[in-house]
Amino acid sequence: MMDDSATSVPTGLHPDPEIREKLFSFYLETHTGAELGNWHKDIGQDARGSVAERQARIRENSKYLTMPAAEFPEQTEAYLKPYSIGHLADLCDVLGLSNDRTKDALYRRILREVHYREGWLPRVEPASNPPSAEVVMQFLAWFPITKGGNYEKDYYPVIHDELTDVFGNIVYEQVAIAHGTILKIDFHVGQPQGAGVGIEVKMPTSNSEIQKALGQVDQYLRRYGSELIMFVIQDFLKPDGIHFFQEELKHKGVRAVFR
């Protein structure tokens, strides 16, 4: 869950036939005979015949190439999840993307390209100037988190990896919000001593921890103002606690992503 601005489907979504064809062809070429058989069952088709005949039958009956843009990323995630790092690296090559880093990074990179190409996300070129909080928030709201954690710090690596992949080498961790203070922001996107977007990660487990987080927000606001984003992992909160936290952040004028 996240705030309304983050969950709304963007206007102007548009299917991109080129990337859909590249993805679909890759799936067909890399599926084993048994996997093709299961695919036939999923779409209610006969699984008999040569590999080429079965591939052609899937192509004729699959809705993947023509499905609405609003449904396409979720279906693409389902197709990509079983792939190994080797297959994901190969697919990055097919799509013209860098194939370095971890399996999760490649998985996110491919899905990010889908979101770029079909109008979900603005394409960002890494630069020395910080992006706006509105742009950063769009990426925080969607990127896949494939592994959960018990503590806030468990999520730092994947957040840092995603932000760095998108915005380049202007992402810093644990930056003091003011000279002489011990309070630090979890992530700063921009030059450390200059303007930037501040991202504070919170994973409260009780109302008292929510109150503590809200108490810190005012200090973060003095440093970042409207360029502050609260990234809230809601796994241990009850619905009423989530609602309370959302409403209090909204009252303070703080951008928030609830995941």
C-alpha cells in the first residue's frame, strides 16, 4: 500500500509492440518442452506436436502481445520470476541493457525498462543535479522487492541498488541532516552538502514506534521540506496503525510510500 499519488495508474499508458515482441520471442525460445506443455495447459491448448508447432500455437492463442498496458507489467513479472541470472543477462542483451550485477538487479532492470517503454515511468538519465522528489517517489513506489526482512536495514541494499541504477552516483547513505547533529537521513539523492531528495525508511512495529517516527519527521522537514519522502514498510502494522500513520504524514505534508 502507498499513498494515492503513488498507487494511481498513470494516464497515457501505451503498449509498446517492439518490447513485447522481444520479450515474447525470448520466452518461447527459452522454455523447455515441459514448460511449453504447461503453457499450453494454461491457455487451454493441445500440447502435442513439434516444438515449432507448439510455439506457433502459443503465439496464436496467447493474449500477452495485446493485453492492456495496465496489466502488462504484472504478467511480465510472472514470466520473469523463474529465470536464472544467466537467462536474465541474456534478456538484458536482447533489450540493449547492461547485464552486470546481481540476479535481482537484472530482474528489476528489465521490469523498469518495461515501465519506461509503456509509459509507467519517466526515463531518467543519471546526472549531477538531483531529481525531484516526485520523480524519485515514482521509482520507490513500484520497484520489486523480492526478499523481505525483519529490520529496516535489511531493505537498505535493495533501495540503494535501485536508486543508484536509476540516478547514478549521487545516492548517499546515512547523511547527517545538519552540521553537528547525530540525526541522519537514510538516503540522500543529490550532492551531500547541497540540495537533494531525502528518503527515510521506517518499519514500525507498534504505535509507540509510529509516534517516535512522527517526532523525527519535523527535523527531516526542516532540512528537506517538500523534497522529503518517507518509505514505510508496513509488514508489522495493523490496518488502523497504517491508516493513522498515513493520515499524520499527510497532515504534515510529507510524501510517503507504503510498501
